[in-house]
Amino acid sequence: MCEKPLMSLDDLLINDCAKQIIDGDSLDVMERRAYTPPMCEVFRNGPTALEPQNQYRFDINVAAREQLPHLIENRVEKVVTASGQQVDGYSRPRTIGIVFSGGPAPGGHNVIAGLYDAAKKANPENKVYGFILGQDGIIEGNVCELTDERVNQYRNLGGFCMIKTGRTKIDTRTKMRLSIGTCKKLGLDALVVVGGDDSNTNAAFMAEAMKDEGIQVIGVPKTIDGDIQVKDSEGKSLCAISFGFHSAARSFARNIGDLCTDGSSDVKYWHFCKVMGRVASHLALEVSLQTHANLTLIGEDLAEYVDQERVEKARTEGTVDYTAYGMTLRHLSRVVCDAIVRRAAVGKNYGVVVIPEGVLEFINEVQVFIIKLNTIISEYNDVHDTDFHSDFRSLDDKLEYLRRLVRGIRKMGPETIWNARDDELFSDIPEFFKAGLLMERDSHGNFQFSQVETDRVILELVKDYLGILKEKGRYKVGIEDTYFTNTLARAGLSAESYGPVIFRNYGVGRFLLVKEELISLKTLKQALVKAELMEEEDPVPAAIIKIYEKSVPNLKVQTHFYGYDGRGSDPTKFDCTYTYNLGLTAFSLIAGGSTGQMVGIRNLEKSFESWEPLGIPIAPLMHLEERGGKMKLVLEKSVVELDSNAFRLVKAMREKWMAAAPGPDRYRKPGAIRFRGDLEEDKPMTLSLNSL
């Protein structure tokens, strides 16, 4: 056999095939960079101006009026074509800064690209600076001037790699003073803050503080959670979804869709998939629509649960059972167990469950713990001017502190909020969950649900209850009738003789269920002896043992967390177009003299020709909310509305998608995010459904 001569390393390195591989740019990346998203019509008509939209009304919080007096009267502004002197104002030279704040979301680079293109088109002398590593870059003056080369390198690509991001907030007088100093040193006319609800809240306070300095501040709504959705007090939609949601949901759905395929191929695993969404279940809802997973938990739905049986029992006793309102951890585990048991009964000892990471926040008992512990930790830090987690490093130390509160050895006030009942309930939950509830809070004082093994908490309870059901003989794998008949026929046994003894539904239905009382080979043998199908001293026929063992469920679980992969995915065409136009809108708001406004595009649920770029006032949207044990002004998050078309459809299809019946599963293959061709969906499914 003739051996092929080995290519030298020098020749290999200059080979066209090898060069294409080691170059680092795939064909998809090159195509993405070359793509120019379409612009809303108003941006194709030259310079723009702003037109106040007085038809929108907001319920203004008293605290917002007091703390943001210069912004509270802001109105919604529509971007329109400029005329006359407005053209000169649009084209005057400007220096603009932009900063990413918080976790990445697909499409952020196109916000920069849209802002940069609009600024350079309005006046080639305009400068755009990017602050490095989030708002630390503003405080510390860590900045770079953006150029064609730098911006073009990241067009239509995922991540916040161009200028990086961070989680620092400009929330003290010192930080604000340093930030103003940086902006003045650079000669900034305006600052654009790209971030979530906290970041846009921060942008409003920066706009208030910088107004007298002549520096405009504009916010851009970003979060893959999809929980920034803005409506006025009459329900008129101004911002239907934040950017990054569609891309992340598609990324998660592709992976979870593959698990659906794996499950129905290997037929032995239950895949528990936790997806990001701390406060709202929008991602879980979208993934459910995309994949038709067997069971999807929607936190907002669980919070509205009412145990009618307990309500009726209390009514007949002339009392009110307040614990009947709202889902408990125990009942949640029963919901999951029910799906597993029912699918097993028809031979499907596998499936896919989708869980939002914040599902525990919708469980009453857990929410009470979180609120109380947040307050305890915050008050400890304030009183002692130190850090609770530094002073009590181990779980045992933290638990002992709580016990001392109960015993009155430590006092937080006239009466501690942590009582003996709390301590008793807390002692019943698993150790790892206690550790999770007592973990360090994030920089905003929020409980970090992404760091808690939500799926594990539920799984532990599920496994415990399935064990009970297994012992009682209620959790069985259904045996297909033809399989039973053929197995016995090959062994020379009569299916008609053994079937009625072994199965509780013999002759009824396609899948046969072993009787509940047959919970071991010993009880099986006793039943066969009693039916005179064998003698006491005889061994159970091998074919019967095979059938019985096949009916005994063996729960095999795989857990998955989908979060950071979706944050870093490349944007869909929808998000590419959406974010590019958000960047264009941001420049129009700056050119129009706005400050304290959040960029928005109305009619996202409609065709692209109907999109309307807007400036949305942030201050009127803010309300008081508990953060880190204190009431603070924040931009309100939007949760899944239970009367929305998207949720109603998922609820209506639950039984069909659970597929706890003979026949094929109802899984849907969402496919990968495509950038080529015309087959890519043009918007999130929840957006399309809710616009009907």
C-alpha cells in the first residue's frame, strides 16, 4: 500500500483550506458583517425631528415627581422628518458617548452601529466614544473613540465585545461627580446607556443630574428576559419587547428542541431545562411555543393557582384557608410528578420540562423567605456598617444568626421579622437550598435566582414523591399489548391466562398497567400462585419477569441551564434590524434635544413598514419597589399576562403537548437561527400571537 507523503507544516499553514479554518471568520460571520439592516422609512428621508405625542397618559408616582422634577413632564416623542431650521440643528457637530450596562444581549453591537452611522451621516465631524467595561468606564474615564474599522468588525454579531460591559451603577454622589467630570472632559453632548430596567432607571437619574451640565442622557431597553414592555396607563403599547429576547429564545429553543429529539430517540431520559427569567417567564413561554415541550412551568400562572378543594373544605367548615391561594413547593412537585406518571403509563418514560429560573419567586413560601432574608441582610449591613456575608461565611454561622434572632439574642428593631415559625419551616428545606437562599445578593440587592439550582430543588421533591407513588404501585411504565402478547407467545405461555392476573386494565387500551398491589417480584409470584398459574416452589417464568421488570420505572434525569449561551448568541434578523433602528432612533432623540428618554419602536408586532421610532419618557414609568430591603424608584418589570393570547394558547395546548396518550409526541423543531435565505421567522411568536 502506497503511503501518502506528509505535507510540511509550512505548506499546511499557507494552504487555502487551512487558512480559511485558522483565519477565525466563518462564512456566516463574514456575511453578517456585510449585511446592512433595513431602516425605518423616516430614517431614509434625511434629517429627523421630534413631534410630541400627547395622546399617551401615565400614572405618575409621587416619589418620581419629587426625585426627577426636570424629567417628569417629558412626553412621548415620535421621530419625524425634519424641515427648515430643524435640519441645521440636526447637522451641527456633536460628541456622543455610549455604554453597555448589565448582561450581554444579542444585538447590542447594532445599537452602536446605528448610532454611529446616523452620527457620521449627519455630520462627518461627529465623534462617538465607547466607555469600556460598563459604567466603570464612565467613572474612571476608560474610553475609546469608535472608528469605522472597529464598528464594522462587530456589525450584526452577538455579545458586547466591542466595548465590553459591567454591572456598576452610578448611584452615589461621588460616582455621579466623577461621571460628570469624565463627560465634561470629553466634551460630551450626550450619553447613551444600553441596559435593562435598572440601567434605564440609572439613566433617568443621570439625566436629572446632568441636565444643568448640558449633557443629554438616553436609555436603550435591553434584556433577554423580555421583561421591559412599556404601555401607557390606558394599555397602549409603546415598546412591545426589549432587544435580545428573540435571539436568546431561539437559541434556547434550538437546544431544547434537540433534547426533545434525543428524548424520543433514547426513550429513557427526562430533561429538566432551566431557562433565564428571574422575574418573568417570557422566555419559558416563547420556548414552549417554539418546541412544544411536554411540560412548561409559567411562574405567573403558578402564582395565581387556587386549590379549589381546600377552599371548598374551608367553606363547609365556615372558615377561610388562606394557604389555599398560591402554589406551594409541594404542590408544584405534584404537577411535575403527574406528567411523569401519566407519560410512563403509556410507555413514555421520558420527556422534557421547561422551568423559568425565577419560578421559585412565584411560590408563596419561598417569596416570604426571600423578602425577609433580604431585609435582615440589608439591615445588618446598615446597622453594623459591614457585610453580612463576610461576617458569617459558613452556612452554619448564618443559620445560627437566624436562630439568635428568634431567641431574641440579636435584635433588629422592636420586633424581629424572623420568628419561630419561619425558623421551623426553614429547617425543613434541603441544605443546599438554605445555602442558596442565604447566598450573597447581586449588586442591586436582588436575590440571585440564576445561582440557585431551581431545577434541583424541584427535582428533589419530585423524586421523593415518585418514590412514594412507586411504593404504592401507582407509578408504572405501561406495557404495549402486542409486546406482551408476542413475548409470552415466544415463551409458550398464554397471554389470556396471565394478562388478567398481572394487569389492571387487561383488554382495555393499547398500554397495559401492572396492578398496583404488585410492587415486587414476591407479590407478583403470590398473585400467580393464587391464580393457580404456578406452584409455590416453581420459579416465575422468565418471560413474566421480563414483562414485570420492564414495567418498573427507572427515572433518569438530565438537568440543563440555558442562559449565558443565549446571551452570547448571534442576533436573529429581527434583532439585527430592531437594534440598528434603535441606534438610529437614539441619535434622532439626541439631535432633537431630548434627555431622560428611552428609545422605543412602536408596532414591532406589525410588518416592518409599520414600525414607528419613538422616545419614551422614563420618569413617568417608575414606581417604588423593594430592593435590598429598601424602597427605591425603579422601572417596572413586565410579567406574562395570563389573559394574553400567547399564554392562553400554551394553556390550551398543555394536554396535547404533554402527549400522555398512545401515539407520537407533538414536538416542534425550531431549527437554528438562520441568516441566509427567507425562511427565518420575522418576530417572536409571543409578539405575533399577542397582536392578534
